[in-house]
Amino acid sequence: MYLSTAVGTLCFCQKGAYRVKWHLNIINIFKYIKLMHKEYMKNAIELKGLVKDFKAKQKDKGLKGSLKAMFRPNYKEIRAVKNISFDVKKGELVGFIGPNGAGKSTAIKIMTGIMYPTKGKVKVLGLNPQKERKKLAYKIGTVFGQKPQLMYHLPAIDTFYLFSKIYEVPEEEFRKRLDHLGEIFEIKDFIKQPVRKLSLGQRMRCEIVASLLHKPEILFLDEPTIGLDLIAKKRIRKLIKDLNKKEKLTIILTSHDMEDVEKICKRLVIINKGNIVYDDTIRKIKNYLKYKVVDILFEDPIKELKLKDVNIISKKKYKAKLEIDTDKISIKKLLEHITRRYNIADMVISDPPVEEIIEMIYKK
Amino acid sequence: MTLGKYYHIGKINLQNSLAYIIDFFISSGLVIMIMLILIALWRVLYQDRNIIAGFTLAQMIWYLVITESIVFMPLRGIIREIEGEIKSGKIAYQLNKPYNYIAAKFFSKIGFALLRWAIIFTAAVFIAWIFVGPIQLNIYGVFFGIISIFLSFVLSFLIACCIAIMAFWLEEVFGLYFMYDKMRFILGGFLFPLDILPLWLQIPARYLPFSAILYYPAKLFVDFSPEFMAKTFFFQLSWILVLIILVSILYRIGIKKVSINGG
């Protein structure tokens, strides 16, 4: 198709020079370049007007309600995804965040073809995930944090071998690939231990390796850091970032932990109640991240808490929760203020939860 | 390559299920108990005659060895597993693997089922041998009997799938299973060969899938004849074909309804 356009353009150049004004040709050439550019920047994922409804059975309370529901079931439609459209370019690392039940996992499940959308167009690598599910399966890798794929009683290497068979990876290539991934993910020491004896972090690393054996073009990670401790989280984050950078892998990641996305993604999509409320670079969201939540535990009971430029959320005898705007008061200043006046036992500084960030976006 | 995939699925699942090996031996203990009761029961019935419905006592007991070993195939477990995966939505996570869900389930269960069958069969043979002694077995009967037992596993599996897939529409599928189980007991020839039933019941029972699972392979095993073998394979294979079509239609309609809890 592009070739014919090119030939057409050339012919047009030769003939058109006599008939049409020359600048029209240049416009045509531009069009061609644009087309080539489009091919180069081809989207890995295209979502347009995605809607997903769930039917939920409703039941009145008590035995009477149960009987009624048996004969005349009453369904209520719940719209989990209201209207989601976005594109993901090849090689991008996109983070999806949103509170529980926002619809981010539903969106991922539709993109990987395991759920049918109610309405809307979905294209992943140029394929329809529902109709060409098997074909797509060879090209994508998926990890669902809440649904382990590794065989529980067997060592991970057995599942890896099985996956290499399922995805039809030649034996020789599988060995090389596992060697390579085993090194990056540092799983070689425990690859032969039964999965049930691994720690959660080790297991998650194995899960990701299992989904990469067949060299997918896109990797979907649904809550990969769920339940992990801080160190394990950090490690997984770094690995994900490296995969995207070094292997040029397109990665879609969901989380309800802002920090996950903040640390590794360039682009952030926030979903709330089935709608996209934010789709832009991570740098812009940092404006909202200047707010910090500070929990303080005091050694002595405090009578009153007076601090300038600080929003006191709650205050008890030994505890207080504050919110600060780091533009108005720096953390260092706050620390100075507090330590000078009060005797503190403990202090935790954290980012506001996703829900609050969403609220701030709405307010603006 | 495609079949190789399923072979490996079977192999790894067998390894994984060996963690539950104790369960095997408990169920074979149960089989021994049931066999002892049945032997005592049939002894009484054979007190004043040598042949009932064309079976001698020894043949009858050996017939029960086969039906017993087939009935103990882990059908309930398969139904519970598929039903659970449908209801919880876990089935969805297997859709994005490049294999057929039903075929993968079949191969992941077959190793376990055959191993369990072999253990139960051995236990039942052991009891039969001690109490009624060996019978004259035709070498063809044993060979084709075992093939037919394998087919009856395929058939049971497909029926289990049909029942389990109904979970897309029904809240509870174990009612269906209960019905199927009882039909199998009476019309399938689990406790006695169909030949004992009155004709008006016997003839329809011969054409139903229940007898293709139990009666045909068991009778073929103890009382071989080429005509009976042809009949056995004809009924078994046709029911397998019908059920494959039914399962794939039900599956295809059902899978569109899949919704994942907590997504």
C-alpha cells in the first residue's frame, strides 16, 4: 500500500509538473512522509470508546428474597468501564493507576482478550484480542499479581519448561532465553525449589520470567507489586524499568500504588469510576505530588499543635496527622519546627493516596 | 508440536498432583469395602442357581471390578474444578494461553485419572481373585476392554465438562451431577449388568451414554465377542462425537458471558 502511494507520488511528480502547480506535489510528498512516520510510530494498542457492563444479580434480604430471586432473577447492570479511549505506542511504558474497582484491571483483561467488551473498538498489535485471541497470545505476555501461573508444588523451572512447550519455543532458544532472563532477574539460585517454598518477591520474579520466555512484544502487568515488601517492590520496579529500556518492550502496568508508577513510568493514565481522569506525562502529575501527608507520634501528650502553613487533618493525645504543601513549607523546615517544640517518637512522611490525587485533579 | 504441548501439560499436572498421593490409597480402601459388600450380596443371590442373566458368579464379580474402577474416576473433582473456575472467573486467565481450554483440562486430568484407575483396579482385582478366583479371560477381551475403559474415561470427562459448563447459566450444577450419577447407577449398569433389567427398560438403557461408560466396557472385558466389541466401540465413539460437539457449542456460547470477580 505504501509502495503504491510512493509510486503514485513519483508519477504524480513527473506528470503533475506540467498540469498542477508544483507545490501540490510537495504536499503529496509530505503526506507520504507522514504515512511512513505513522507506520514507524505504529500503535501497539488502540482503544476507542471502550464500555464494559457487568450484570449483577440482585437479591432482597431474607429467605423470601432468595425464593423470589430464584424464580424471577433481578439483574442490575453495572457499568465498570464507561468510556475509555487511548493509544499506546510501541516501546512505551504506561502506568495505569486508580482506586480499587476503578476499571483498570477490566481494561487490561479486555486488551488481553480474556474479557469481551460491551462496546468499543480494541486493537492490540493490529489484532482483535477477542477474535484472534490465540494468535495474539503468542505475541503478548501477561502477569496477574493475584493469579499465579506457576505450579504450586513444582519448581519454577518445570513451569518454565511447560510454557516453552505451550508457546512452541524451540528447546535451544528456550535454554538461551532462560539463561538470559535468569541472570537479569537473579532467580537462578531457587529455580529448582518448589514454588510454595519461595518468598512472594521471588515468586513474582519467576512469574514475570514465565511470561517473557516466548519473547512477547507487549507485557501486561496487573498489580505486579501487590503484597510485596518495600525491598522486593523496589527490585521489581527496577527490573520492569530495565526491561522497557534495554529490551524495548512495550509494558502496560496497573497498580493502586502511586509510587510504583511514579518511579518507573513516563506516561501515566489515571482511571476513576470507569473514566480516564488523567492521561499525560508523570512530570505534570508531580505538581500534585508536592503535597505530603505526615504522621507523627509524640513522646509526651500534646495539648495544642500550632504550626504555620500546615493543614492539620487529625489530632489526638499522642498522635497527629498533617498535610503540607512543599511549596509553602519544605520538609526540612517542618522538621525543624516540630523537633524544636515537641518531643517526637516517630514520624512517617508519605504521598497522599491515589483517591486524594484524583480529588485534587477534579478540584482543579 | 501441538500435541506435544498437551503431552507436556499432562506430564506436569501428573507431577503436581502426585502431592496428593495419599488420597489415591484412601479411595482404594473404600473400593475394597464396597467390593466385599457386593460379593456378599451376590453370593446370596447365586445360592440356588449358577447363572443369572447369562453371568456366572465369578463373571459377575469381575464385571463389578471393572464398573467399580470406572465409577471411581475423579469426575467430581473435574466438575468442581471447572465449575469453580467458571464461577470465580479464573477460567479467563487461561484464555490468553495459546491452547484449547477443554483439551488442556482433559490432558491435565488424564494422567491422574489413569493412575488412580490402575490403583483401584488392582485393589479390586486382588479382592475378586481372593474371593471368587480367576475367570477365563479372553486376551482380546482384556486388550480391547482396556481400550474401551479408556474411551469411557473420555466419555465421562466430556459429560463432566457438559455439566460443569452449565455453571455459566446455573447457580449450582451439582444437582445435575447427582442426577447423572444416579442414572449411571441404574441405567449404566454399575451395580448389575443391564441384562437383568426388564426389556422395556433394558432397550433404551442400551442406547444411552450411561451404559457406554459402564456396561459395555465391563461386559466386553469379561465376556468377549467380536459382535459385542463392534457394538461397544460404535456406541462409545458416537457418544464421544456427539458430546464433543455439544461441549464445544456450550463452551463457545458460555465463554462470552465470562465475568471476573474482583476485576
